[in-house]
Amino acid sequence: MKLFKVISFILFIAMLSFVVSAQAADRRLTLPVKSALDSSIAQKALLDVPIYMKGQKHPPVTNISQEFKSNKRTNGFNKSDERACEIAFISAVVALQKRALKEGANAVIDIYSITKDVVYEDPENYSCLAGNVVVNVALKGKVATKK
């Protein structure tokens, strides 16, 4: 019985090493914000809080907050990198929208990607990290009140 436990433990460590090395094979993608916002996922999930990427024009605002971060992950199983990134991006946007409502604001402005401490600012695209197992999108943005 002890031999079985030892072999099981060794197999567990080997599998854990495989997962860690699989996540090391991350691919950094830049994908269009518009495609994600036009997706069926977005139509069902997004709140009635407008969002504006950094560099994108927005209406005049007041009560601009500090930056808030939203870091969302999803699994990549049976999904293309693009689809999994879309899901993670929409989840991150919804979290920022919820933060805006919690803070009494009605918009999120100056949104940009920050993944593994790499800043990506683009009014038309976002950055996504797609691994073999996990897909990650991290966003920062400021909540504000539209006039």
C-alpha cells in the first residue's frame, strides 16, 4: 500500500510539473474590442454602462476616480484562443461596469490592458494572454460620471 501512495505522489508531482510548463507557453494576442463588444456573449452580459478605451473619445465626464483593475480568466478547453479571450475580456469589462455602479458612476473611461505587468494601450484593441489551459485578460480603467 505504501508503494502505491509513493507512486501516486510521484505521478501527481509529474502532472503538476506538466501543468506549470503548459502555462509557461502563453501566447500574447491583441484582438479588436469591437468584435468582442458585438459578440453574443457581450449582448447578454454587458451592463448599461458605457465603456471607453484609453485614447477613445468620450463625452465630458466628472468625478473621475482612481484606476480600478479587473483581472479575469477562463479555461481554453474546446475554444479558440479568440473566443476564450473574448469571454475573459467581456468578464473583465462587466467587472469594471459593476465597479462604476458601486461607486455611483455611470461610465468607465481610459480602459487599457495590463497583463504580466506589460501595459497595452490601444483605443481599438485589447491584449490577452492565452495559455494551453488558462486564458487571461486584465484591464484597468477609471470610473466616471457622464454629464
